[in-house]
Amino acid sequence: MTLPETTSPAHAPAAPGTAAAPRPSTARVPASVPTSVGVLGGGRMGAGIAHAFLLAGARVHVVERDAEAAEAARERVETALARSAQKGIEIPDAGTLTTGVATAAFADAGLVIEAVPEDRALKADALARIEEVVDGDAVVASNTSSISIDALAAALRRPQRFLGLHFFNPVPASALVEVVTGSRSEPQVVGTATDWVEAIGKTAVVVRDAPGFASSRLGVALGLEAIRVLEEGVASAHDIDTAMELGYRHPMGPLRTTDIVGLDVRLGIAEELERAFGARFTPPALLRELVAQGHLGRKTGRGFYEWSER
């Protein structure tokens, strides 16, 4: 049985050694966002992605596993929109939000983004469900931060219409999206997706499919070493982060960043990279211990820091 969907206007929230992939030509006129955008998965990342496309004027459909999760997704998006309004961000042309449990809502979408947890089997299943209902001209994207785009594309009927769109947490505050090109991604699809990223006010970097892409591979390498430094008692979490912020001009230290990303997310990426590159990405015991204890960072109130706001 299909559960009813809920729709609300976004402008009136109810509550608070190999060459890199070539960048598409800059000669094109940037496109507006698709009229209709789908997001499968309405957690923190999915809600942030929905928020970005709503601000750009799209009709956004967020699909979740059940009615309770769909309602929670709607509340996350509307809270993000309310915070944007409180910050003075004008959203006169914002789109409309629909939440529900039926992927049939994606039938008219020009772009559908999978934003389920970082698990290969889960993502493969989500992408198959999306491809069953979208039009043949639609672009399908994964928000994976480390899983191979080619591996995910292998089971798809239209891998040429598929690529990675790696958004960063928190999406509203992040200026970057990593556009990940698979070996069968059409150049026109990559170029259009890059334009869409720019149309939502973010900067796109285009990278070739490789373990961890560019950002996760580099960010996790630094984060894991910071955890080892903490584990060895070399310095406190605060002092490690301060050293990187003041000494290397990082806007945020690697341990605080890990708390915001989620320790479980970082662990999953590290395990993926360990399979690809070996021991240099072996997760430290401290990371595994904290995840096992449920201390996942800001979203649970505790990670390497205590968080009063989630």
C-alpha cells in the first residue's frame, strides 16, 4: 500500500599517475536547475541537498523508507529553509517540497540524487529503484563520498546518464560539490550537472572516478592521522585542531571536521580506502571504539567534542 505524500510550499516553512578528468568547457551558458528534482533519502545530507535545489526554484521530491522518516525529512528541510530566512537569505523564487515513500514521484524529475547511507549494497538498491521510474533522459546521481561510480554504474541500464555528485556536510554552508565522472558518463551529462551545481550557488570540481575521489581521499588521510596523534597522547583534540587552523590556515581542524561529517561516515570511507590502498588508511582503534559506543559526532551530541546543538 502506498502511503499518502505531504506537500508544502518551500517559501512558507511550517517550522524551524593518471590525468584527471577534463573539466567541461566553460563556453556554455550556465543552465538553470531542472524543474523537478528527486532526492532518495531525507537524512541530514538528503535534506541539505533538497534545501539547495528548493532555493534555486525546483520542485523537489524527497522519498524516504516510511511515513515517519518522510515526515522527519520534511521537518529537516523546512527547518533549514527557516534558518535561511532568519539569516536574511531572500528566497522569492523558491520551489515546492513534496515528501513521501513512493519513488513514482521521480517520474517527471530531470535529476534524481541518491542520498542514502554510505553502504555499497544499499546505494546499488536505491539506484536500481530510481532507474525503474525515471525517464530515459533523466540524470541519476549518487551522493557517495567514496564508493566507485563505475562499480555502482555496473548494474544500471543507462550508465551514460549516471555520475557522482558529492555534496559536503552541512550542505547549506558548504560551497563545494565534487562532480565524479564514471568511465561511461556522457560528457554532456557531466557538463550539465556542473552547470546545475553552479546554478545552486556552489562551486563544482570535476574528478575522475577513483577510490575516495580527491576530497575524501585527502580529507580522510589527514583526519585519520589526527586521530592517531590524539590516540598516542601527543596533544588534545582542541590543540590538534588549533595547530591546523592557525598553523596551516585550515578553517576547521580535522577532528572537529570529523565530528561534523560523522565518525561513522569517516569510518566507512576509511574502510573503503583501506581496501583500495592498504594499511595507510587502516582506521585507528580509537575511531572504531567511539563508533561502537555510539559517539558519532555532532549528530549524537558527542564525538571528539561535546555538542550541545545537533
